[in-house]
Amino acid sequence: MAIPVLDHTGARDGRPAVPAPVVTYALIALNTLVFLLGPAAGLNPLYGTGQARVCAEQRFEQRWGAVPAELLEHRPLAAGRIVQPPGCEVGPTPGKSPALSVLSSLFLHAGWLHLLGNMLFLYVFGAGVEERLGRVRYLVFYLAVGTLATYGYALAQAHAAGADRVLIGASGAIAAVLGGYLRLYPKARVTTLVPLFLFLPLRFPAWLVLGLWFALQWWSVRSTGLDGGGQPPGPGSVAYLVHVIGFSAGFLLTWAAHPRPPRRSPGPRRTG
């Protein structure tokens, strides 16, 4: 899988510098802060170490993550339906609001690779979309499509084994950003590290990088099933359907807001 590290929207067209992508940077900072303070990072002594931290992480995700069955039934799971990890006892969360858990789940990550991968994609592609949509519309777009992708996944899980398992991560919202970027800047050049070529930085058009990314997500849905092979989304399992829904919705909504792609890419961005 290629790893995008930098986009080149409008760096040579001579237009004045545009404002820094404040919302994108704020989303990255908030996601990172939540992760560092939570149990998954392993840095907060309040959650203990070893097995105690593992169990604390499971309770944390159950409390703040989105569970498809809870979203569809509009109430927290009863104790007997909660998936119990080996060696842990996770109890019910009577004060939990399933509707609000959709938003809180967008800021939870299962591990360092999960966080860094998501934040890298948001950093590379978020700024261009934020500039075209504007800060307020971009933030609404990010949260709304992230919510839509989560509920879409929940509906797909209605009668599946994964309906009682926790879904976490910003992937649905970030996939929407990728879809929006593809609509707005299909010909922009994206510097990408390709493992096949010893991670040499190569430039490819956005339509190729993001088109292949989407094709991989779709293929993964077809090969693993709607629930990612029946495992909870986390370090060892990915809810690919969330990516597909988020990307498709982001592309279509951006198309509706901007029926015609810009003739010229935005100017270089201010970062200070």
C-alpha cells in the first residue's frame, strides 16, 4: 500500500498564500490529545499497566465507542451482551448516550499505528478540502459524514455477529475528506512513499492514489465481509465498510456543493 505524505495543490500558480487550515490542525491535535490521555497510549498512569491497562482500555472503548446494536436500539447494551475480552470484566454503561457515542467514537483510536495512519491522511488531504469548503462547512462536513458512515455501518451490522462490538476511529470522517479531495483536486500531484520501490518518494495524480485506495477498501469489504471478518475494529481488524461509506458520501456531497472542480488549484498555504 502506498503512503501519501504531501500534496501539491497550487504550489506553482503564483496566487497569494491562503489561511492555514486551522480546523484540520485542531482535529489532529484533539485526536492526539484524546489518545495520549486515554488508556490505549499506555502513558496515563491512572489506567495502570499490563492486563489492568488492557481491561481499562476495553471499558473506555465500551463507554465512549459506537456500538451498532446500541445505535439501532437507542439504549446501552445489557451486561450479558457486552463482548468480554479474555481476562477482563466489562460492565454495562447505564449513563451512555448512543447518539453522542457516534461523535465521541470519531476521536478514539486503538493504538499508535491507528492514530498515526489516520492523522497522516488528514494532514495530507484535509487542508485543501478545508480551504474550498470554508472552516465552518468543513467541520460540519467532517462530523456529519463521520456520523453517517457510522450509522451506515450499524445498519449493515443489524443482523450480523459484529452488532455488539465497539467501533472506534476517525476513519469514516477522514475517508469523507479523501472523497472530497478527489472531487476537488483530481489532477493534483501527491508525493507518495511506495514500499515496492524501497519507499522512494514519487509523485502521482490524486485520482490514481485515492482511486487505488478506494478500490482496496472495496475489495477488502468483499473479501472480509461487512464486519471485517467478525472481529471488533481495532489493531487487528478494520471496518472497511466505514471507509467505503465515508469516501462515497464525501465525494457526492462535495460534488453537490461544487459541481465544477476549480480551474486552478489553491495557492501555497500559510503555516505560521
